[in-house]
Amino acid sequence: MIRLLLIGLWVCILTAGASYAVVYMGENGGLLPQREEFLDGLQYQKTRVLSIPMVENGSVRGYIVAQFVYTVEGRTLHQLSVPPEPFVVDEVFRKIYADESMDFRKLARYDLTVLTASIKQRVNERMHGDVVKDVLVEDFNYVAKEEFQKKP
């Protein structure tokens, strides 16, 4: 009977000691990396897929389907009160929708370097700092209106 009581006491002491050690190591940086290490370096953020209507002579001719990736430093992203994604999405939509020089039938000739540089510059201006480091093109396609209307 005493042996059983001593074994139970020993298990309780081991459990309490192990719990204390785990909490102590977690708060004092024992085996886990410091929080600042997670925030270092560039972080890649994807925008949602955008469908931008292409209007010609007052009617929709098709849609530009695009997705972009932008890079932000981890520390900066953590400190921002407003995420940069809405600004990136807004600038992408404005640039593509309002660009009358874009010939959506020949997208291969469209200068994406100018587009991404312009988006980066405008987002950083609107966010009052050097927040977005780079804007990359994930996907950029034109889909004619007729493609949506086809039924199988």
C-alpha cells in the first residue's frame, strides 16, 4: 500500500517537473527559436485571383485573369496596422483597367516589368514608406467573353 502511494507521488512530481521545464524553456528561449527570428527576411504574399474586365466600345470583350505575389520584410509586415494586400489589389486593378494602350488580344507584348514597377511605386506611396520590396507576376491571362458563354 505504501509502495503504491510512493509511486503515485513520484508520478505527480515527474509530471509537475516536466510541465514546469517545458513552460520555462518556452518563455526563456530554451529549445524554441526567438520570435524575432521568425520575422526576419522577406515574406511572400499572394493576392487573390483577379478578374479584370476589358471594355471596348462600351461592352465587355473579355477578362484579364491575374494573380500577383509581393514581397514585404517580415518585421515591417508585423508592425503594419493595415496589410498591404488591399493596396496591391487596388493598384493592379486600376493599372490594368485604366490602361487604354493595352491591346488585350496581344498580351505577349505588354511590358509586365513596367506594370509591376508602377504597382510597387504606387503602393509604397500610398502606404507612406518602403513597404513592398518587389511585385511578381504569378499568373496573367486573357479570357475572351465567348469562352465564358460556351456550354458543354
